[in-house]
Amino acid sequence: MKKEQEYSKSTFNSVAQKYDEIEFFKISAGHVAQIIKREQDQKVLDILDVACGTGNVVLECASCLPKASFDAIDISEGMLAVAKENAQSRGLHNIDFQLKDITEVKLEKKYDIITCSYVLFFLPNAVTILKVLTEQLKPNGKLIFTSFLKEAFSPTVNLLLPLLRKYGSTSAKEYEVDKWENLKNRADIERLCREAGIKDFSIEAKKIRYDLTLDEWWELLNNTGFKGMLMELSSEDYERTKNELFEALDEYKNEANKIELIADSWFVVVV
């Protein structure tokens, strides 16, 4: 397994138990389910959810489409364990959860729909992966993937990254904010599709926003992809980062003493 995949696996194993509590992932999953319901008739469908995490998208879709057959794959054992528990608690039995790394595995069958939420920007070979996924679509099949807009998580992340670099996070120092592979802009998504040989696709932006206290913001940062960067700090520098971030964010508080979370997202449908 490559270094990038080892890093992702370790990070997401460490946040699996709390990842399920992040509200914007559930809101986004609802949007994906609506796209599928809007695009498809009631025939029996074969659906694949790539990098399923704790199951937000696949569980929402499986609830809406009880006759469909679902495969859900992820690189993290911890994420899959939570996803399986969630499926069982909701009485969903039409999902086959599998431990697989999409960057190294060849898919064994074709699907009517493939979903891939908030993962392509983690992958150094996103163009190749997108090609592989589109090749696994049945005739008239659709692939749906999501990514965050440039404005997402501002101003918090804009203030956090310099602190992480200041206090020694190697991953933060290596992270390039403005590279096109982050898929933050419409032009970036158009370029990804073009390089993957995809001509027929639609892009839609949706606002996902709600308020968080500073403590809720810190918990969120510790339960998403930033966890890996925070884990690279010493305990003393971790506390310094937290305190300096809270101080910097004070001026952004609203009348309710909270700061708006912006998780605005792109929803891309490839046909």
C-alpha cells in the first residue's frame, strides 16, 4: 500500500467512531439520494458506493431504494465497522460492505450507478480512478461524485493551516491549498473530467451551512481529514494550535456566539 493510502487509512480509522456524527455528510447524502431518485425509474439497480466511510450515502440510498442491490467499499476497517452497525440498526440488508482500496483493486462487475463522495481530491491518481469507475458503468449508467467548493470551511481552515505548519505538521507543510486536484473550482472538475475522457457530465453547486460553537469546530477538525495533521503535533503544540485558532476565530463569531460552517459542495453527474 502506498504512503498516501497508509496515511488515509490510519487517519480515517482514528476518526471512525466520531465521523458518523458530522451533519454535513448526512445532508450531502440526502442530496445524492435525491439525484438518484430523480434520474432513475423503479427498476432493480446495481449500485456501488466508493469510499463509503460510515455509510451516509449508501444507507440513505438503500433506504430510498429497497429493491436495489448495493456494494459499498472502503479502505478503513474502522469506517466499515461503523457502517455495518448503522445498516443493522436501520434494518437494511441489501448492502454488501467490502474492505477494498479503490486505487489497487479491479472491480468485478458493472453497475447502474456509482457514487463517490468527497474522496477524489484525496487521490494523487484521481484521473485514473475516474476512468476506472466510468468503465464499470452499465450502458446508460451514471456516476455521481462530490467535492467541496473553494469557500468551504473558511475562515477556520485558512487560519488553521498556518498554525499547523508553524507547529510542525509535515502533512500541513506539504499540502498545496490551490492545486487544481483539490477540485474546489468548477474549472478543476471540468479539467478532471476532460483528462479522464468524459464528455457528458453536469455540475451543480449546493449550499450546506449551519452554525457551530468553537468547541464544536474543534471536534469537527479532529474528526475529519485534518485529524492526521493534528496528530503530528506534540501535546503542547496541539494545545497551542487550539488556543491560537480560537483566539483568531473570535472576531468571526455571530450574535449567537457561533461561527458558520460552510460545507458548500459540488455534485457532479457523469453519464
